[in-house]
Amino acid sequence: MSQQKENHLYVQVVLPLALPGTFTYHVADELQQVVSVGQRVVVQFGKQKIYSALVWNITDVEVPSFTTKPIISIIDELPVITSAQMELWKWMADYYLCTIGEVMAAALPSALKLQSETKIQLHPDFKTDQVLADEREYIITEALQEKKQLSIAEVSRLLLLKQVMPVVKSLLGRNVIEIAEEMVEKYKPRYAAFVKLSNKANDEDFMREAMESMERRSPKQLDLLLFFMRMKQDEETELVSRTLLLKRSKLSAAVLQGLVKKEILEIVEIQTDRLSQTSFDEAIDPLPLNDAQEQCKKEISGSFLKEKVVLLHGVTSSGKTEIYIHLLKEAIDRGQQAVYLVPEIALTSQVITRLRKHFGNKLLVYHSRFSDNERVETWNKVLSHIPGSTDGQLIVGARSAIFLPVSNAGLIIVDEEHDNSYKQTDPSPRYHARDTAVWLGSTMKAPVLLGSATPSLESYYNALAGKYILTSLNSRYGEMIMPEVTLVDVKDAYKRKQMHSHFSGKLIEMMKQSLQNGEQVILFQNRRGFAPVLECRNCSWVPHCINCDVSLTLHKQKQEIRCHYCGYSTTPPSSCNACGSTDLRMKGFGTEKIEEELQLLMPGYRISRLDHDTARSKKSFHQIISDFDNGDIDVLVGTQMVTKGLDFKNVSLVGILNADQLLNYPDFRSHERAFQLMEQVSGRAGRKKVSGKVVIQTYNTKNIVLRYVMEHDFRGFYNHELIERSKFNYPPYFRLIECSIKHRDEAEAERAARLFAKELSEVFGKRVLGPTQPNVARIRNLYIRQILIKLERKLSVMEVKKKLQKAIDFYRKEPANRNVILNIDVDPY
Ligand code: ADP
Ligand code: ZN
Ligand code: ZN
């Protein structure tokens, strides 16, 4: 017996949990031939629970000194991640001071990390008379018909433990069942009607006769047909939107129906974001670049040869996306894979439609709104790519797409690289997808391109320092000039009685001008809701959240005051809780109020709102965007949602209602953010045919940041801001690590924070600041203290991390700290 033990094979596995290190299991004889690194195996962990764990390492020499459990079964025939990925996970755990299990949890779609608690349910396509593989599958589906949802643990009570995961995996793969995701907002496909020529219409004789007869008997049908042909030609497409056709031709649906009856035209319903999959025209070639773009692309390719990261700074509408399309095509034509990262929000809109035109269904979209099954499908396509094959070549996705198992990367693009949605703030790993992309590129020897109209200060600094190569596009594509910016002094306007509530006379006048010209307007206010504060005029009492240290925002339509941190809401008070006075006033304003006031100021115009509230309810984000695009909305009021990667043809005016709120936010990045936001939102004005204007309302027209925005002076702003950052030891000159300590009891939070700060000071000395109370010192009933560590750039990152990890381990070992939350955020945003 003891001899046999020496023949055992051991595996170290990772569990998708916040536990440090790997866990050792032994492999039974019959599995020894098939187990390999990167595969998932089922293991028991603790007394009750089973998990699918990832094999990290296999050893047959070192016999552990403790008794091990066996792995229960092997789920995958082949590894689900690549060795490059494992390197990435390791780096991420070290750099962001988290466990590999946490990285695993962030990286894998749910269906790839099944565990006892994972809930499954029947797939919507499941039919009760479906033929299944075996008895076990019948047992599971029958149980699901009865109970709707089952956890894996419950399933394992129905079957033998050993068999559960493989059966579940097989059922998932065949769309018999799906992972139940209560939290995830389900992605709803949108359908739209399109008009196309029928097959019959290809017959010239048929068409000639039909047209001759229409000329005599139904001239309106002929008009519509010709109009259709022209639109089809103009837009270089086989499919013309039914709505647009009728609207632009000003002809009726009955006329169109006549043409359908004659079998000349057909109407098809198509899922709009899957357009090209059903459209029959072949993907079209990228548009030819102009000289500036061509030059820029040459510089980029040249820098790639030198294995340098490129930062493309191109003003809004300069044609960056067009260059990306060329580079993406080159990479996949070489038989390699390409990853194109965009901010999450941009994915629901125009970018995809644009890429689909060129890449058809080669394009894989990886997106949190897709179901887990769809995400696993994409994962597997990317994983099964072999060099030279056309499978899994091109991915567009938000930050988590950086985890896809790419093995043959020929290009990684990070578009809008300054965007803070690339940073995951919670939960751990608190990684930055741009920085991860740069790391990945250098280890995988893949070219990395960062693009933005308003680069982050970090990237710009890296370019100045020679770490990246900077390439610029300084003018807009075509003859378009940069939008003209006007500042309005709100204080002065009030004095002269030129303010109509939150709108200056100047802004109203310019809005009227644009609207009368048939152009559109965007109004930007980076605050949702009606009014952020309700205050008693008598004693200054303000309603606060019961769970957080913040005031509640009034949402008028819903008749509630709500916390934007925890979601708590209640009905607005009619009188003061402190003194009983009924004289409550609203302070400040959000998008909802702007929308309401505008309805009164500009009657007869169609006004809509785009923010988290509207995008979630009533109409979808996608719907509002396409309505605005089609001209069904005249004025769009929005938060920063309107700034991200949208391209509208007919917007001539952008109004920024309250620049001060952006500029005065208490954070060292507030000026950088304000500059980026204002520049980005201004960039929505005057694309394509109309020229653009921007009005910025402010109490402080002398603010230096506004001056730079007026001149669109990027270099000026960056150089100014760099000096500020260097004066106060902030990034990019220093690296920051932010430690947050949280507890339900304030004294406990304070005690633990002091203890940890003291420990850190022993290692890092004066580089440790705090503990301090953050601006919002209590969220969801947890009191928060923060410690900031400022580190010189010349210090070795990994050395620092090692010392810090030691301090963290020491802190966590102390029993008194066990219930105190400690979050570490490396490079906080
Ligand atoms: P950016 O990504 O810098 O904002 P885009 O690539 O979206 O700029 O280009 C702005 C507009 O100019 C788009 O409508 C795009 O279709 C058009 N455009 C850019 N480059 C070309 C080109 N080479 N040929 C034709 N149109 C172009
Ligand atoms: Zn009061
Ligand atoms: Zn709250």
C-alpha cells in the first residue's frame, strides 16, 4: 500500500476564492493519463462543498507531508486556459495584491467556474419532448421543470457526486440548461424592419415590365422604388431601414405594401446588432485613408516593429477608428488574433455596427450583457483558434475581454484609453485593463495601440518619457474644424437677470438658432436625478441616507429621494425632520430637472434624456441613441454617457450646464477628468456636415482648465497639469496604493486603520499617509478609513509589493482584525 502512495500524482489547483495559494489533491490511477495543466477538475473543499478548480501545476516527486483528498473528476478534455493566461493571472495577483483565485473569479465566465452554489435553470429553448443523452440528463431536466432553479449541490444529491459537473457541462454546451444569473441584466435583442429587393427583382424583364406598369397605374410606388434604390446605393447596403425609407421619401406604408405585394420588395425583421450575420453582402473593405491617416498608420506600424507601445492622440473625429479598422484587418489577414477594447457603454451602439460592416461575423463581441452561455461560446472560439485559421480571430469587448484565452495576438487596441471604466474598482482584482493590455503585449510580443482624443496623464507622460511612442492626428477628418467654445459667466448673467433657471440667455439663444436650422443639441450635466439636495430653509437640515454618509437625491418623476451609493430610497419629506418647517428648497440640479425645465422653455421640440435612470427603464440605451441618430429627438440631455464613443451627424451645439461641479470635485484627478469630459462632449458637436459650437456655463470663467478647453490646447493642459502633479507627489510621478479599512463599528475601523498604518510606516516611513476619513465616510453601513501610500517611481514595483504583502499577511493574522475588511487598491482611479 505504501508503495502505491509514492506513485501518486499530485495536482495543485486554484479555487475561484479569495484564499491565498493553491491547494493540493492527489490523482487516482485511472485519471493520471488524462489530467493536464489548465484543465478544470472537480474537487471537494471543506466538508460540504464541491468546486470546479483549475489545475495549476502537476507534480509526481514531492509527496506532501499532509494527507490529501483525491480529485473527484476531470471536467475538460482540453485545458480551458492557455499558459499565457496563467502567466497573466500570476502577474495580476502579484501586481494588484490579490489572490490568483480572485483573478480566476474575474477572468472566467460563470459556466467555467461551477461550484456548489452555482444555480442552473432550463434554457429558454429547451423543449419538454427533447431527446437527451441519458438517464442522468433526464433526472436533471425533470427536476428543473419542477423546481425552476437548482444549485449544483442540489443536483449532486440527485446524481453521484462524481458525475455532476461533466453532465452539467454537457447540458450547458448543448443549450439545454443555462446558468441562472439573477444579478445580470439580461440582454434583449432588438429587431428592426428592413426593406430589400426580392429575388424576382433580379430578373430584368420582370423589372422592366413592372416599372412600366407602375409608371401608368401607380406612380407613387415607382417613386418609392426609385427612392429605395437611391438609398441603397448611397448607403452601400442591400438592406434599407423601413422607418427611414418611409420617413425620407414621405410616402406611406400602403405604397410600400403595394411593392411588397408585387413581389418587388421584401420586408425582413433583423436583430440589429447581428446585422451582418444575416446580410448577404460580403464584408466591405476598409475605406481608403487620407494622407494624414496614412502617415499616422505608417508611424504606428514602424513603432510596432520596434516593439514599442503606441499612444495615438487624435482629436475627436480625426479618423482614429478608421485607422484601427485597417490595422485590425492587417492583423487578421496575417492569420493572427486581434483584441479591440472599448468602454463598456460604447459596445451597445455604433462601434459594433461599424465594425460589422467590415468584418461581418468574424467579429466576436464580449460583453457583460450577453448571457453566460454566449460568453462561454466566445471563450471557446478564441481558445480553439490556431494560427492561420479564421476562428476566434477578432474580439471587441469591454475590460474583461482582456482575460480571453488569446494565444496568437497580433494586435491589442485600447480605444478611449483614458476612460475610467477600464479600471475595476470592486471587487478585487482592482485591475486596470489598459495597463494589463500593455503588460500582456510585452509578454506575448504583441503590438499594443492606445488611442484617445484626451489621453490619460499617465500615458501621455509615458510617451514624453520615451516609454511609449506618441503619434498624433491634429485635425478632424474632412474639412471639419474643431468646435468653437464660448464661456458664459453665470454670476454675471444672474446679475443682469439673463438666467432662466439654469439656462443662460446665451445658451437659449444658441439652442434656438440650432433647432431652427433643423440641427440637434446635446446638453451635458454630470448628475442624474432632479436635485441633489433638499434643504430646510429654516435650519439647513438635509435628508441623509440611513446606510451612508451622503445626502439623498430627489427623483421627481418617481417621487422619491434616493441614495446613489446604496440604492436606498424613500418618499420625499414634506417638512423638516429637525424643526418641522415646511419650507424646503432644492439645491443644485440634475438631468431630470434640466429635461423638465427645457420642456417649458422650448415647447414643441422633442427632448429626451440619457443617463443611468433612463437607460435602465423605459427605453433602452440603444433605443435612445438610435432615435437621436435618426432625428427623432431634437435635444438630448445626458450625463457622461453621452460622451462615450458616439458619433452623431447632425449635432451643431453642445451645452455644458455646470462646469464648476466637474472642476471642484475633491480628487487629484478632477482637473484631468473635467478636461477630458468637456473635450469629449464638445467633440460630439460638428461631426460630418454641420459646424460645431460649444457653450460652457461657469461661475469662474478664469479657471485655467476652461482656458485650455476653449483653445483645445491639449499640450498646454497636460504640461500645466504635470507640473501640479509633480508638486504634490501624485501620479504619474508617484505610484499610489490606497488601503481601505471598513467595519460596521466606527471605533473598530479606526483602531484597525491605526494599527495597519503603524505597521506600514515601519516599512515605508513617511510615504504612508493617514488614516483619514474619505469624503463619504460610511457606505452601506460600513465605516471607512483610508491609508494612502505614495511611492517614488524609481522603487521596484515588485519589491514594494512583497513588503506590502508581508504587512498585509501580518495584519490579517491578528485575530482582532479578522472581521475588519481590508481592501487594497493599487493605482486607484
Ligand atoms: P475618431 O475615431 O477619431 O473619432 P472616426 O474614425 O469616427 O474618428 O472618423 C470621423 C468620421 O469621419 C466618421 O464618420 C468616419 O466615417 C469618417 N472618416 C474617417 N476616416 C475616413 C476615411 N478615410 N474615409 C472616409 N470617411 C472617413
Ligand atoms: Zn429645519
Ligand atoms: Zn446609501
